Amino acid sequence: MITFFGILIILFGLITLILNPILKNNTFFQRFTTRRSIQILLVGIVFSIVSGTVFYAEPGTAYAVQYPWGGQKAVFRQGINTKMWGRLIPIQFELPIKYVIPGRDGELGEQSEYANVDVAKYWAFSDAVKARIATSVVISINTQDEAQFLSVADRNKTEKNLIRSRIIPNIDQSIKNTCKLMDAQDYISGQASDFDRYFKDQLENGMYVLEEYNESENREVIGDSSTVRTVVNQETKQKRFRIKIKDGLPVREPGNSLKGYGLTVVQAVVTEIDWEETFDKRLQLQKEEVAQTQLEKQQAEREFYRAQKEKARGEAEKAAERARLEKEQIQKTIAAETEAKVAEFNLVKEKKQFEVEKFKAQSKKVAADAEAYQNAKLVNAGLTPQERAEWEYKTAVGVARELKALKLPEFYIEGGGKDKAQANLLESLIGADLAKTMLKSNKQ
């Protein structure tokens, strides 16, 4: 721009210097004397000199400056730098290169002015299915090694030539090799990430050396122990390619790498694929088949879960009925156990009550025996016949009253004998022991 203005100023100074003597009566040219025209010429020359010695480096751009005397230098910093009438080779730090699938109207859509955009090409996969592959690649130049950058700039002359002659051929070769490594069906079945990985690796480190191989057909054995026949598929086998491996590493083509130019692959991805019409139809049929399969699978799952639901409901009802019956059983068992416990408790209570009453009766009997014995002693000690008769009467009445609680036998058998005949009715009522005691007392 400065050079352009300098040239304009020089031309203007020359015009005024030449036409001033000719057009002396012209008011406009009368303003420019010979001295002023020379001054304008000098200003134009200064502008031209300045524009040839310095230049402005734009941000994000590296410059290779080649001097007229054969020297050169690299400029990676933006701002004003000297070039001393040298030649400039500007190259962006990062070079965006895109393959775009055009729209129906043939337009490539809105793109950046700094990107190199081309129409996507058709490529064939290993199963002969063709597709337009849209890619987005970003290549970064080496700004750390000045000598390597100057070598690349010197050999390629311009940024556009570097892209067209070095980078794009590598991109095309990488896409071609990667397409040979897989079928179109493999790509849509989950190997898209492998495609991007192979694509970027070949761009940065060199092209794979591919080797052709045939997938071996497994022989099918038909027959029994007596007759065996081998059937081999006679159909034409599809050619397949794989990466040639040596010492565990892929073999690469020598001298075909962007790394040799100090270029680094920042990004290399497939953004879109436009399959050919026949494959699109096949994909549509597959999608419909998959959709139908998914629908049938969902229906089968729905029936399965419905059956599981009915089964669970039946199990729940069985569990509820079992719980109800177990509850009734437990209630009946508890009631029976309670009744048995109550009966056992009543039995123990009756036994205890019987023992208590028995001991009470024995206590009363002992007390009556003691009282009778005492009275007998008193009588023998010197009571009058009247007092003795009265004592015997009271004693008999008292003993009978005390023994009312006792349950005596209703019948008894008297034995014969001389001494037994002398026993009175009181002996039979109070028992053998009490009678014996009183009898002995009377004898004494």
C-alpha cells in the first residue's frame, strides 16, 4: 500500500513538473512551481523507499523474507519488520483445508476466507460402494525451527502451492488407503472412529503399505461316519486389504509424510459422507428392517413382562392366601396352647388346694387329739363323775364339730373281740387312733 501511494506521488510530481511550463496561465498549475514539483517527487521516492524496506506482519502468519543478495530470514512476530526490498512468502500458522459436499444448488455454503475449500470427491470402499467424503483438516507449520520453515517456503514458493502440491495429495492418499481397509457397511456399523484414526495417522506419520489378502472360507463337512463330503464355496472372493505389519509396527511408504516438512496434523476428521444412491436404498431397507426388528423385540418384551406381571400377581395372591392360612393356624395353635396352659394351671391349682385342705384337716385332727389327751389327763387327775361326764360330752361334741369338715367313710366293719366290744360310738367316729388313745387313757 505504501509503495502504491509512493508511485502515485511520483507520477503526480512528474506531471506538475512537465505541464507547469506549458500551462502557465492555468490557475491550478500555477500553484505548483518547479521547486514544489521536485519536492513532491522526493516525497514519492521516500515513500517508495520506505515501502521497500519495511513491511507489516499480520498476526497468525509467518513470513519468509528472501533478500535480493541471496540471504533470507523468518519472521514469526506480528508488527513492522524490515525486508530491504526482499521477497515475502507469507504462510499461516495453521492451514485449514476442507472438502465440502455441495448443496443442491451447487454452492459450498458459507466458508472462512482463510480456509482452502474444495468440492468433496467420490471414493470407493473395499466393497466397491462409492461415497463423497467431506473432511476437515487443519495443518500447523513449525514455528520453532526457522531453518526448516525457510526450507519449506523456499521449495514451495507460496502458501497455495504448499497446499496444492504437498498437503492435498497426502489427504487424498490417506482417504484412499483408509477406504480400502473397510467396507461401507463396516463404517456405518461402528468403525467410523477407526476411519478417523487411520486417516490422521497416515497424514502425520506416512502412508500405510497395504497388502492384499483373501478371507479363507471354512470347509463345511456334510455326512455321517460312513460318507463324508466336503463342500467349498466357489463364488468369487472379494479382495481385501490390510496394513502390512513388520516387527509389530505398520510399514509405511518412505518419504511420503507431512512430518518431513515440519507440518503437524492438528485435526483430521470426516464431517459428512454422501453415499451413492444404491447404497442409500440399501441403508433405507436396513433401517426399516432394524425398525421392524426393534418393534417386534419391544412387543416380545412387552408380552414377556405381561406374563411376568401375571405370574407375579399369582404369586402375590398365593402369598396372601398362605399368610391368611398361616395366621389362622397360628391363632388356633395359640388358642389351643392357651387352653392347655389354663387347664394345666387349674390342675396345679386344684392340687395345691387339695394339699392345703389336707394339711388343714390334719392340723385340726392333731389339735383335737391334743385337746382330748389333755382333758383325759385332767379327768384321770381327779374330776368328779359329774364333771367327767360333762367333759366327755363337751369333748365329744367339740371333736364332732371339728371333724365335720372331714369326709369319712360311710361304712366300716367292726372286728370281734373282748376288748373291742367295750368301745363306744365315739371311737368309730373319730377314728381308730383317737379311740385307741382314749381307751388307753380310761384304762389308766
